[in-house]
Amino acid sequence: MKKTRINLIATVALAIVLASCSGLDKMKKKAEEVNYTVTPEVLEMHGGKVDVTVKVQIPEKYFDKKVTIEATPVLVYDGGETAFDPYTLQGESVDGNAKVISYTNGGSFTYTGSVPYNENMRVSDLVVRVKASKGDQTMEFDPKKIADGVESTPALVADKAAKTVIGKDHFQRIIPEQKAAQIFFIIQRANLRGSELTKDEVKQLNEYIKEVKAAENKEFKGVKISAYASPDGPMELNTDLAAEREKNTQKYLAKQLKKAEVEEAKDENFYNVKSTPEDWEGFKELMEKSNIQDKELILRVLSMYSDPEVREREIKNMSATFKVLAEEILPKLRRSKFAVNVDVIGKSDEELSKLALSNPSELDLEELLYAATLTDNLDDQLSIYKAAANKYPKCWRAENNVGVVLYEKGDLEGAKAAFEKANSLKSGVPEINNNLGVIALREGDMDKAEEYFGNAAGAGDALDNNLGIVAIHKGDYDAAIRYFGNSANCNAALAKILAKQYDAALSTLNAITKETGLKYYLKAIVGAKTGDSDMMFEALRKSTELDAKYKKLAATDVVFAKYFEDPTFKSIVQ
């Protein structure tokens, strides 16, 4: 009796196991009936990630009421695989929190997932792996391929196209120079007094005229004369006085210029003359600087009245104060001011270029920085900027520009050190922050690059270009298009391709004058995207002729997947 009971229990247990396995077996065998719709059909990389949306459609009378499945989408590629997060579905009789699928009616489930992109994913399959469980039993279904992957067109962004910025020179070949003096007159007189003409400032101006005449690098540009009368007395008298003072001053200067044999002074346009009958502006300026009693009252009169006669009357009514004005202020307004204007002509480009390499110590900072821009030879530029940095060790521009040249020469480590030194000399400079951002971008540190670029406002078009590159990396293609603006370069065209603006991308590519493999590879992508196979084949052929690396790239680029078996395509990429 006992043995019979044991056999009965074993039989029941076996029946339960068999029933359990039967449910799992049935689901495994009919797994092909489960439909997967993947969006996008071919997976794509954007912003350094691969996102996927999978709609799972489960047929009627398929999902066992007591079964739970864990499904994992996995990208499988040569050398490895990357799994997305799994999702769980359960039957109606399972006690759990997963999505419930009806046995009678079936059901659907929409899954979204994301994984970081790596280069191996360019040639990959998206498969779904299912592990089902019922009670204590588990079973793994055969993996099912549900999509191809991964289109990685954003990876074509050219980080090397990031632009550095030099610290600009302030070189001026022609520097305006001026020597000025002034002479004073006795009240109601216009004659030039000997005591005024022998003052040091007048003597110095006369000597200056001789020095300019003797100098090879200086040119006379003209003389400016301003003559004034003080704002007291009749307007008619003051008008005549100011005009006479102007005339006499011009005669004196003309005589000095003739004595120095200044030919330019013979031209009547050489003199810029002006007379001011009543110098109220000068009066106000002197009053503001004075400590005269009733100063504020007088200034108030000037602000209240614009009529010169009313002004003069109101001020003269302050008899005690007017006496002080007549002694301390008004005599300083009876004057002529005159200035000789000269252009100092700097060294020629040829002279600067020669000295910058042979004897840079003879040049000042601005001349050195400018001289470096006169050559396209990177070694010569580096030599000149280093000379500037050695001579002017506190100049951030010289050190920054050393970094720019090193970057152009491909020495990222040296460039980074130079930019960091420039930043230590003066922090917060837009050009330096831009350049440090370029280094971070090339090193793959996108967060640091963004931080530097965010502090580089004012660095010019280079900054917009660099922000456009960052935007492509982030998958923000509309922003990239805005940053690139009307720029005709491959990154600008790439941004438009990624934003599906194919006509605009083609226009940008056609505007690029430099012939590169990337230019034509992008054009081939436009052809593939728009179904223009003739353009695609022609551009791809040109791309591979310019740069053979695009043969291997195109052969496995899923953008061209529908052409993989095409004889023309094969002839290009093999």
C-alpha cells in the first residue's frame, strides 16, 4: 500500500513536470509566430548612443497562463556583443508585476532601450534572447534576429575640423602722432607776443617739426589751429579778435614750416582752422575745475541760459565774483591752440618678415605677432611666436599662438601645454578657452569641451564651428545647422544629412572647393538616402579614388546595404 502511494506521488510529480515543460516547449516551437517591429528598421547611432523601439505582437493562444519570459535585445557583432536592458512579460495566472499577456487574445508590448555606441556595432545584428520559466522549470528559446545595425553616419563628424583661435596682434603700420602747444593773448589784442613764442612748449613744437622733416618714416598730415576769445565783451569784437588770432597763429606756423622746408604746408588744405568768438565751453570746463566762490551759481547760470548776452550779464551782476573770474579764468580763454599731425610709418612686411626670423629682438611685441601672420610656413610661425614668448614672457597671446601652431602641426600635447600656460598668464580669455575646448574635444572629453566653449563667448566664427561639432556629437542636428550657418564644410553638410535636409546638404557639399574623400563619401550617402544611385556610384567612386580608406568603410556601411550585391558597388569597394 505504501509503495503504491509513493508511485502515485511520483507519477503526479512527473505529470506536473511534463505539463510544465509541455507549455514551455509549445511556446518555444511557436516562437516564430511572435512578431517584432523595430524602429528604426536599421538601428542608428545618435549622440553616441543606439536607441531602439521594439513593438512585440504576441498571437492568440500562444502565451501560457503560468509562464513568465525575460527577453533581452542584444547587439551581436564581431568580437563581442552589447545587451540592452531586458523586459519581462507574464501569463495571466502568474503572480507578478510584469506586463500580462492574455492566452486567449494574445497582446502587444512596446519596448524602448538604449546602449552606448562602439565602432564594432557598425556591422551587427539585433537579436532577441528569451528565457521562459514556468514553476521551477526554465527554458531558453532560440535567439531571433529582429533588425540590422548600426548606421553610424554621425561618426563621420570630423573633430580635426575644430578650429583654434590666435591672439590677434594690434600692429599698426601707420600710427598717428601729434605735437601740440598753445599761446595766450592780452585782452582785446591779437598780436603774438615774444614771451609766448619763446615758451618751452612752442620751442619743442618747432623742434618737432625739424625732427619729422628729417625722419624717413614720418609724414606731415596737417596742422590744426583753434583760436578763441573769452566770453566777455561785445560779440562783434570777440568775433574779430578770434579770427585775427587764428590768422596770426597760422602765419606764424606757416613761417616755421617754410623754414623747415615742409613742402606739404604749401597746400591750403594742410591747415584746419577754426575760431570761437566766445568760448563758453572752455569757460564751463575751467569753472568746474576751480574753487571759486559762487562756482555752483555760475554753473547754474550757464545751464539756465543759452543766450550769451544774458549769461554775461548775469555773471557780471556778481561783481565780486566777476572780478575773480577776470583775473583767474578769462585770461586762460584768450588763446590759440595748435597741433602738428604726423603719420609714423612702420616697417614694411618684407622688413618685418626678415627681422622676425633673423633678429627678432629688434621688433616689438605687436610687430612680432603681426610678422608671424605674414607666412604660411608653420615652422617659421612657431619660431616667431616662440621668440615673442621669450621676449615678452607675460604675454598670453604669444604663448597661445605657440599652441595654435603646435596644434596645426599635430602636436596636441605640446599645444595643450601652451594653452594651459597662456591660461595661467591670463584666465577667462575667450580665445584660450576656445582652444582648450578644442583640445578636450580631440581628447574625447565632450563635457569638458562644452564647459570651455561655454566660457569662450567672443571667440568668433571658430567657436560657432566648434559648437556645431559638439552638437553633432550630442545628436542635436538642428542646433548644429544653426551653429554652422552658411559655412561650406563637410561637418555642416553632415549635420544637414542627419537632419534629413538632403537638398541643403547637397548644396553645401557642392560649395566645398577642397576635394576630399569625405566630401564625396557624404555625397554618396545623399545619393543612397534619396535613391539617386547614379550620383551615389559616381560620388563613391570619386571618394575612394581620393582616399582608399573609404572602400573598406563603404563595404560595411549599412547606408549602402541594398547595394552590397550590386556589381557596380562591388567594383568600387573591392
